[in-house]
Amino acid sequence: MAAVSTYINFPRHTEEAFNFYKKVFKSEFNGTGLMRFKDIPPSENTPPMPDEDKNLIMHVELPILGGHRLMGTDAPESLGFNVNAGNNIHINLEPDTRKETERLFSELSESGKVTMPLQDMFWGDYYGSCTDKFGIQWMFNCSEKLT
């Protein structure tokens, strides 16, 4: 089922923030809980990660109110991130089909900037991200598998 969630980038305190939100919303993390950067499978295309960043949070997901999910990640400078107010939040779209994902991605990125082209990712989703012409950041995660 299609869904929308809010995705927040933190400079280095995602775990602290999400444990706070978990307490406030009296909720539990979805999936495998706190996924860490050290859990990313090795790849030729992935630069080596400094030891001090390996335990940082790669992804966390927390249901809050009315089916809305709050998601987050640490955004270490060693991976090229520079978190500032304004670039720390993404609207995460989860369309039902790849076709709809491609349509939304194409239209939202037109006259904007593709920050990561749509592609199959190691966590199993078809993923990409862009910033629209108004400066709003969008992420796309489609779970539809190719048959």
C-alpha cells in the first residue's frame, strides 16, 4: 500500500533523537530496529568508512501517529554530508509500483536536481532521491519486485 513518511537527517545523534521519540510516542522501531552503517554490505563502489562512523545509524523507522512513520539517519561528513537546517528533512514517498515511482520521480525532479538516480538497492527497494525546483527534498522507496 502506498505511503508517505518524514525522513530526518541528523549530524550524529539519530540514536539519541529516536530513543527520545520512541519514548514520547510510546512506540517501537519497525523492522530490524536501528540499522548501522557497519551493516552495509561491502561493495567496490562504496568508499571505506572511518571506524568512528561505523556505529552511526544508517536507518531507523518509528510509527508515530495515524499510521505516519518517522524515519531517520545519521549524515556523517565522512560520507559527504553537511547537515544544515533545511536540508535535514526529506519527504519519503513509497508508491505501489515502479511505474508510478518513475512518474513521480521524473515530474518532481524536472527543473530540479537528481541526487540519486532510481536504482535497485541492497535493502530490496527501488530507491532514488531528488530536490525539486522549489528546494524540497524527496526520497522514493518502492518495494515492487521485477518479475
